[in-house]
Amino acid sequence: MAEDKLFNYYERQDVLPTFGNFKSAAELEAYAGLRRELFSDKLVLPPRLFRDADVLEFGPDSGENALVFAGWGANMTLAEPNRIEAALDGQVSVNGPIEHVDQLRGNVELTRLSVTAKGEPGQPRAVEITNQGTLTASLDRGVVQLQNVRLQGSGMDVQAQGTASITGGPLALSINGNVGLNILQSFDSDIYSAGSVTLAANIRGTTADPILNGQVVLKDATLTYASLPNGISKANGTILLSGKTANIQNLTAESGGGKLTLTGFAEYGEPMKVVATGGLANVFKDEIGMFDAIEPDLMSIGLLEIWRRNRG
């Protein structure tokens, strides 16, 4: 059946052509092969025409097509007409067959990386994040080495270094930084947030099975959502990361005029278990009615489940 507009075809097929959602290097290699077939056989634009060509791509989405074109030797400029704006200055070099990610080698040196995410209409604040110092990284046979990565802006200061396989291999990363929670307000006008979260963690294992060691520290953290009758304020405490377990170390907070003390743990891939003592249990019982029974020491499924139930 003929389509009067190209987007009608994609709408009927329920597919977004610029988003691959790849889960493995093999899927990316297969996609690159399909692109080569399309451009060579259907469009009569063989990949050699892209070598050293300046290509401007509008609406690159998650960038799979741009990655293929760059592998064919194109100099890519991406223009995304949405609320996220990015600017890059520096050098990127990649050698090897794009169809085989595990054979690629390359280097990245960015003297400027600037990302601006504008909020919803009517929200004047924008999130602006830039690099501090030249951002450098290298790629060697499917392994990315982060050598100097530091991003700052909008209350955030995060550093990362180490190696990570993009083909499902081992991880050896360290991440340290501080994030101001007021950054959340720039994305949703129904959120009020304040305070900060500090992270210091080492990541080992693999992408599919990560192992984390370190800690997350909350300082005067506040988070309220317009559709919820109560939020959490003045949250202070530490969450210890040990292998596949996160342990809450006496986290204190306030909610609905009552004080709250949390202890508990979460295992990777399992529901969080939290013991809450203090005024919060009665606040939720009286105003939300979400627990079948309330005990002085309450075992719940976790704060995330509390939020999910009451949101909808």
C-alpha cells in the first residue's frame, strides 16, 4: 500500500528508524551491514563516497546512523532540534572496521564539551554541564579507557577514570563526585528538591553483572512531588556499597512533621528491604493508608515502592 508520507510508513510499522536500542556489539555490527546494503544497493551511495565528506545530520536521535557514517570516514556534525544542545571542540580518531567493534582503535581529545538541557516551557532554569580540562579517552579493541573525565555545572562535579568494555567484558572504573539535587527541578516543575548527594565508588565485574564498592552520602536532601501528600526533607546519612549489597547506615530524615530513621539493605536484582522507625510510619498510615499493618519497627518493600504505589 502506497504511503503519502514517509513518517506514515514508519507509524504503521511501529518503528523509529533512528533508534537501534542495541544490546550487544553483534547487533551493532548487523545494523552497520544493513546500512551498507541500503546505501549501496538501494540509494546508490556506496560507503566510499562518505570518506572525508562533511556530513550534517538533523535529528540523529541516539546516533547509530552517525556512528556508521563516521566509520565510513565521514566528518559528522549532528543537529538535534530538541531541548538538549551540545557543543564539541577537539579531535576524534577511529580506525578499524565499524562492523567489528572489538577491532576498533581510537582516541578522543575534547577541549570543549558543553551540554545544555532546557527545562519545560515556563521554566527559566537550564542545566548546563561542561568539561573541566581536556577530556581524553581511548578505545582499544572494544575497551574504552577514561583518562581525564571531569564534568561540572548546575551543582554537579563528577570525575571518572578507568576502563570499561563495550562488548560485555570487564569493568574497572572509579567515579567520584557531588550532585546538587536541585538539578531535578529543571526537568519537572512538580518536583522540589534541595541538598546534595556525594558518590565515591569503584565498579568492577561486567556491564551485565557489576560489582560496586564505595559509599553514597546524603546531606540535607529534600525531595517532594506535587502529587504526593508528603515528601522527605533534611535527609542525612550514608549508604555503603559492598559488592552487590547496599546498606543504609542510620539515615535520618523528616516527613509530615515527624522524624524518621531508616536502616536496611538492598541486594542487586532484589527488592529493597527497609526498617523505618519514628513518625513516618504513622504519617503514611493516616494520610495515605497504604500499609495493612503498622508496627513500631516497620519492614516495607522500600521507599521506591512507596513512591510507585502513591503515584498511580
